[in-house]
Amino acid sequence: SAQQTRLEGFFKPT
Amino acid sequence: LEARLEQANLLKKVVDAIKDLVQDCNFDCNDSGIALQAMDNSHVALVSMMLKAESFSPFRCDRNIALGINLSSLMKVLRCAQNEDILTLKADDAPDVVNLVFESSESDRLSEYDIKLMDIDQEHLGIPETEYSATISMPAAEFQRICRDLIALSESVAIEATKEGVKFSCSGDIGNGAVTLRSHTNVEKPELNVDIALSEPVALTFSLKYLVNFCKASGLSGTVKLCLSSEVPLLVEYTLASNSYLRFYLAPKIGD
């Protein structure tokens, strides 16, 4: 089934 | 900081909508307003709130300060306010507490509370400006209904936007379900409009548990906006008065 991704994969820490 | 809100109810509804997703948050105050950004523990969902200075009257913030507040503590205090009360938030330059004053416009009652602040070392993520492939604006209550209905069948929902409309579909142990909305303009009841702006078709899968949680903000705005692009987090936005907003971002599920 589909895997849940995490936000850090898309948004970089500032 | 000194910020006066005409209706305590606004902050009460915002905090109520996010308190199950995030627990301890910094309220970042500067002369443009009060902002909050926080991820849930699993780093799958992110809350981004902006209460612009124009949402307050008056609003004064002489120095940038971060108020680290436990939301369940804040909620306890906000429950002490009547919905129609005027709320004033106050904090010093290097504050140990945030002060909340509730004033009834009808009686001479004035209540005052202090909440102890905490040091929160919060990760801050940069959210790039995105030209989304699909932007869907629909009644907030409709989106809430769809999410609540589909979570009865499945943990996940596929959201598919095409020029035909937007389709929310799921499949689970007991079977499948789908709700499709088409663009719709109701002249007499514009609050029922469904508007789909599409630059290219997009289909993504999301966890319904988080979407149902976001829908706790439905009382803040009649309309919700969903913004989707391939392989980026979904943006769910509730617009508030004076360009203020409550936004949620949700990382997609990928692969099947």
C-alpha cells in the first residue's frame, strides 16, 4: 500500500 | 506586545482547530502580526497560522518576540472567555508570561489571566511559493462531510482533479467510495460555489485522519481552498478576515 511521506522531504528547514 | 481582538472567539476557534495536531508552539509576534508554524509529532502535517496586525485593533509590537505556549493551557484560559468578549493579549519584551484580558462589551466584567511561557526549540520549515496544478475552492462544510464519510471506509483518500471535476475516492475492507464535485456557481447562495482552477490534471493520495483533523477549522470560514500539485504537500487553507489565514500542509502518500 502507499507509503506516508514526511514534510522534510519537500520543505527544507530554515 | 499589545494586541486587541474584537472577538475572543476567533482565537478560541483557531486554537481549538489546531490543538489536537500540535501541542507546544511558538507564537511569533512582530509588527506584521502574530504567526505560528508547527508540525505534528509525525512530521506529516504542518499548521501555519497568520493573524495579521490588521485583524487586531489596536496592534502594537515593538520588538520581535516568540511566545512559547502550550495549546492545551491556552485553550483552558480561552474557555474562560465569552465568545463575544474583547480579548487583549499582552507581553513584555522578555516575557515569562503572556497576559490575556477578556472584557465583556455588555457588562463591566473584566477577567485577566497569565499563562506561563515555555522555551520551545521549534524546527521551522521554509515553504516555497508554489504554482499549484489545481486549486479547488468549496464549502468548508462540504469538505468536512466528504472526509468524515470516507474515513468510515478507508484510511486514505485519492484526490483527483481533472477538467471534469474533483473526485475524492477511497477503498477499504468493506468496499469503495467516491464523491465527485463539479465546478458549480450558485448565484443565490455563493457560499455553495465549487470552483476548480486547473492548469494540469493531478491525482494524489492523503491520509484521511489528518484531513478530518484539519476540518476542525471549518467553523472559521465558509469556504476552504485545496491546492494540489504532483508530489508536493497538499495545502488546505481557511481564509480569515483581514488577510489572516489558517493553513494546513499534508505530505502525500506515494507508491501503491
